Amino acid sequence: MKKKILIIEDNPMIVKSLEFKLTKDGYQVVVAQDGRKALKILETDAFQLVITDLMLPFINGIELIEHIKNNIPELPVIVLSTSKQEEIIMDAFKMGVNDFITKPFSPNELSLRVKRTIENN
Amino acid sequence: MNSLEHIVNDWPWILKLNALFIVLFLVFIIMVICSLVYLRIYKNQRERHKISYQENADEFLNNYMFNDDFDIKNEIETFKSKHLNTPLKKKITLRQILIYNENFKGESSVLIKKVFQELELDQFVFNILKKGSWYAKARAIYVLSELLVKEPRLVSPYLNAKHEEVREQAIYYFLKTATNNPLSFFKNLKTELTLWELVYIEDSIKYAYTGETPDFSIWLDHHLITIRIFSIKMIQQFNQFENIPKIIPFLYHENPHVRKETIRALYKLHYEALLEKVIPSFKDEEEVVKSEIIKAIQALGRIDQLKELKSLISNQDKRTELTYLQVEKNFMIN
Amino acid sequence: MALLQSTSLPSISILAPAFNEEANIVENIRSLLTINYPSYEIVIINDGSKDETLNRLIKSFHLVEDDALHYNFIPTKEIKKVYKSKSKSFKNLKIIDKENGGKADALNTGINVCKHGIICSIDVDCVLESDALLKLIKPFLNNKKKVIASGGVIRIANSCIIEDGKVIEVKLPNKFVARAQVIEYFRAFLMGRMAWSRMDGLLLISGAFGMFDKNTVMEAGGYNTNTVGEDMELLVRMRKMMRARNEAYTVGFIPDPLCWTEVPQDWKVLHRQRNRWTRGTAETLWLHKAMIFNPEYKVLGMLSTPYWLFFEWLAPLIEFIGIIFFIVLLCLGQIEWLFALSFFLVSYCFGILYSVTALLFEEYSFQQYKKTNYIYKLIITACLEPVLYHPFILWACLKGNIDLFRGRKSWGIMNRTGLRNAAK
């Protein structure tokens, strides 16, 4: 069975490319444009990985990660964010995030890290 | 019909005039309403087209970047003939290329710059730069900057363009594409820069320019005063301690804003001998400089040095007094 | 390129007076805290609210007393306490609690206490576009002349979908009275103010959202607490002062929609608002009557102030006299109906032409109302507005003049519900 990945990101171009690339890599991809929708999807569906932005409409990434780590602790999370502030990156890792990728990013590298994260779990 | 003409002919002039105006206004109203409706339909249609063009462009670009089985050579030819045959299609594809370029780095970012040239969109941009309106030109220069297209001779005339938006983009272009000496375009400038442009340059050096940090002291004797102030500020922001001796003479410059910026730069660079140079002239200084001297004492001095100044602040000068009191309070707390 | 990370843009102090705003104040401030600008502080001035405004703020933002020094450059009512937040997330928030003194006095207090050199006065319930400050600051930095103030376009938020302090979807107001104001605002901002700013003849920057150079405001003496038209009066006084000093200066205007505000949907509230605008205009013109037809003030003296005198202040009076005259003639049976009708149609057609031209400008430039049937609704509104809406405004303006001569100074009960002098 294909591994399922949830992408939470509000930039449609990034979403399109990630979807394209990860589908090519053989994953099944589900997209949520904002934190609120993501929570709803997570309630009904099971995933092997979540890739999320931090700046999101309605419910921001940090809140979302907190929710995931409290309720589905085994689900790995990769953050994809423009933030270069060390404080924020440190906070994210403290919350149990598995990987942190800053934008602009290399899709090939992201694909490798996705593979590694899923395999390690 | 005849009888109507008869009636109108019998009207006094004022009625005729009014009738003329009513007809005139009505015609205009109908014309305006027609253009309103036409514009709306045109814009709606354009929006719909834009969406489909965008989908085509995305499909092509994603395949180009991520699909190893993509027959690049043939696909480029097909895309060019089918999906790049109108200016709007080119513009939309260009916009998508810029978005991908902005978000990706590594291999994909190299590919996106390559596809820009393979699709011959660079020629399209050069044409806009030659013939377009000023806002299209500004946009074109922006595209060249983002995609790092090296055509400095094409862009350089726009450094002194009439429209500030074009000038801004030209400045940005030189900073973004420079690999060393990013401020060399300063020598081509003829008029004082506005604050906005200076902010723009500063930001571009910090965030867009990727080469080695330039030595700002070479611009300290530039004929434009704004560039001198800018250089002093940059020497401080980039901690160029080696340039401290070169900016000290500006403590005695005739322009108070130059003096103020110099004092600020020197105390931020922890230049210990600053206070003995500026405190003696405090009494006769301008208001803006006075406050800066007080702040310098906060950074480098002692409370007794501050208190010596108290009697020198005039009762009228409330702002300096307030700065004084604030700094005094900070001394007490620490 | 976005300049949003720049550390060298000037810092801005946002001043927002609040009076009995307990219902929405916390929400409104949260929305202000999300503005995109590298360096700004928000100063909320609680103007002696009688409700729970202050307590809600203290609780929601973890306020503690702020003991920073400030000086009363402009005399104001007494400050009871200044607060700041304990929490880092709200470190650019400052709350001033003071005795009630009216909007102008509240803004003056804010000017005295705030830290930065550029101030931005806003209505606390306005919804700002996220890049509003960045756009409004641009004229200050981009001009060879000194810029003393800049203003932007106010848009109408009635019926729009607003979430988290952002306009998510622009909708045309459901009620006719609000739609008529949409047309009115188009005329005022896209045609009127654009043209005046082109000639550097702007006399008013809406109190709902305007940016000022703090030093110039302080040198002019701050807001006048004795008028209900404090926003207009301040700008006129600042311009007068700059002229007296013979210093080159200008006032900036940004045509982009930057600020969304609710307009009155209730005829009674609308009446009070227009009543007040009329008094504000008249008071300002009276205070600065020396400028009117004074060639020394160039465009301001020869065009702007006469325009405001005749077309903003006196026009309703002249129109009213016309109506009275018409009624008298009607009673005496002296009306030539053909003539009367022709004059009526000329002015009616002209009014509609003016409105639809404003609509065309909007359609050509910003096209905020995207749905196709909105355009038809707006055209119909433009046709009905002169007969269904305008007479009411006329009456409100007349009432304003009557109240003025009777010496009524107050803001009316609607004190600060966010309906400021915006469209003139």
C-alpha cells in the first residue's frame, strides 16, 4: 500500500510541486490549505507523515504540531518554513518535530528527507 | 415627427440648451455604462484564461523539473508554439517561473533559470525593456534581477529613470546580480537618493546581495550627502571597525544630520574616545545632535558626565530634556 | 521586492482612541497586532470608558504598569496610568488610561506618550490591509520635499466577510443605504481626493486612517479639542503653519484601498454622522477663514478652501433655498412645468454621469467587487441614490447647520462608534 502524506501549506504553487514530486516518488498525497482543515482531515484519516508550514491561516503551525504531538505522537512531522530564526527552529525541535526545512528549499533534498523520515519510523 | 420639430423650434433658448445637455449626458451615461459592462466581461474572461494558462504552465514546469521521463526537447517546442503564442500566455508563464524561482533552491532553481532561456522568454523581457511602458519596464528589470540575467548595459540607463519605481528596480538589479563591489553604480548617480531608495539599497545589500561585503569607506567622499550618511551608517551596521578613523572627521561636518549619524555610528562601534570629542560642543549643538550625545553617554559614559550636561539644556528644549531624563533613569536602574 | 524585513524603515506609533469599546476591543487589537511592518507600537488610549474596556484589556493582554517617562508636550486631560504587557508576544502594545476628554484629547495624549517619530491615527475597529503601513509610509520616504502627512482610501466593510482581522471576501452591502455610501465613497476617494492630491490641495485626511509626522503635529499644537472635525482641522492648521514658515512640504495620498470600515446602515446613525461632519467642516472653515480666497496660500487659498466653503458647506443650504423657492412658486401656481422638469433632468443626469464615471474608475483600477451582478446593482444604486439617498443627506447637513448656530458641540450619543469623517 502507498504511504500517505498530509501537506499543510497555503501557497498553491508549492503545493502543486510537492504533490507532483511526491506522487512521482510513489506516495499518496493529501493537501490542506490551512490548519483548521488539517485538523479535520487528521481526525478521519491516518497518515505516515505530515509536512507543514508554520505561518498558516486560522490555526498556525505551532498549534497544529502541538495538537499532533499530543494526540498522534507516533506521526512524524517535517516543518517547511520561511523562518530562519533559530529560536523558532529550536522550539519546533523541542516540540518533537522530526525535521526542519527552510524556504527556499530544494525539492530533491526534501524528497530524500521525506524518505528518510518515513523509513526511520 | 414634423410636429415634434415644430414644438422644439418654438422653445425658448434655455429649454433648448437644457435639452441639449440632457441628451449629451445621457449619451455619456450610456457610453460609460457600456464600457463598464464591457470591462467587466473582458476582465472576467481574462481571469478565466489566466487560470487555464497558469495550469498549462504549471503542468509543463513541474514536468520539466521533476519528471525524468519528460521529452524536454520536443515538449519545449510544443509548449512554445501552443502555449506561448500570445503576450498574456508569456506573462503568465513568466509569473509562474518567478514563483518557482523564489521558492526553490538547488537543482530545481538552476533548472527554472534554464527553462526561462530555453523558452526564449528572455527575448520577450528584453523587448519589454526596450519598448514597454514604465511600469512594464520596472517589472522587466525585476524579472532580470530575480533570474540573475546578466545584461548590465541594458539596465544601467534606468538608474536615473524618471519614475522612482524603475530606479528602485534598477538599483535592486545591480545589487542582486553583483558578485563583488555591489555599490559601484553609486558613481553613476546624479541626484540625492530618497530615504526610500536608501532603505531599499540597505535591504538589498543585507538580503539580496550574496557576494563579499564591500568597504563602505570608499564612498565617504561622494559628492552626494545622502550617500555619505549612508556609508557612515553602513560602516556601523557591518561593524567595519577598521574605518573608524575615516569617519571621525565627520563629527565636525557642517550638516547636523551627518554629525548625528557619525556620533551614533561611533558609539555603536564602542569608540571609547567619542565622548571627550563631543561633550565639549554639547552646549552649542542642534537639538537632534544633543539627544544623540546623551545617548552616546548612555552607551559609553558615566552618570557624572551626564549630569554635567543638565544645566546646559534649555528649558524650551523639551525633547532633549526628555531624552536626558530617560537616560538618567536608566543609569539609576542599572 | 518586499521591504518587510528592513530594519531601517522608520518606526511607527499607531494611535487608537477607545471609548466604551468592550465588545470588540480585544479582537480589534489582536487584528492590529498582525500588521505587516518591521517596527511599530500600538498605543490604545482608553478615553475614560465607563464600561469594562480597561479590565478586559488588562486581563487579555496581561497588562502591568509602565513606568517609562513621558512629557505633556500638548496639554491634555490627566493620565491615570500607562500599561504595557508582561507577555513578550504583546511587547509593542501600550495602553493609556485617562480621564475622558474626547477623541482629539485622546489622540493628543497618545502623541505625548508614544515613542516614535511617525504617528498613525486610526479607528480601533478599522480593518487594515496587511501592507497598509508600508504603503502609507512610502510618501514620507520617497519625497524630496518634507511630507507632513499621508492618507489612503477608505473602503466600506459592511457585509464583507472578515476573519481574523482580514477581509476574506469583498461583498456589496445588502442594504441600500450602505450601497449608496459605496458610490459616495468611490466619488470622494477615486475622483475627488485623487484630483486634489494631484494639485496638492488636500484638506482632509480621514481620522479613520492617516499618518502624520509627529514633530510637525506637535509644533502645530496637536489636535484641536474644541471641534468635532478634528481630523480636517489639524491638517489645515499644519498646512497653514508650514506656509507661514515658508517651508516646502507636501501631503501624500495613496490611491490603494488600505483600510476597511463599517458605515452606518441605520438612517438615524447616518443622520448623526452627517450632522457632525457638517459642523466639523463649518468650524474648520470658520477657524481658518483667513485662508479662504487668500492668494498667499495658492491652491489651498484659491481652490481648496473656496471649494469646501461652497460645495461642501454651503451647497446644502443653497439647495434647500431652491427647494423652498420651488414650494413657494408651487403654492402660488407659478411653475412652468416644462422648465422645471428640464432643469431637474439636467442635474439628475449630471449626477448619474458623475457616479457612473467613478464606478468606471473603480472597475478599471481596483475592481474590488468581483461578482458580475454587483456591477448592475451598483449602476441601479447610482440611479436611485440622487432621489432616495441624497435628500436625506441634505436634511442631515441642514440640521447640522442649525445645531451649529444653536451652539451644539458634542459628538452626539454615537460617540466613537467608528463612524468618522471619511467620505468627504
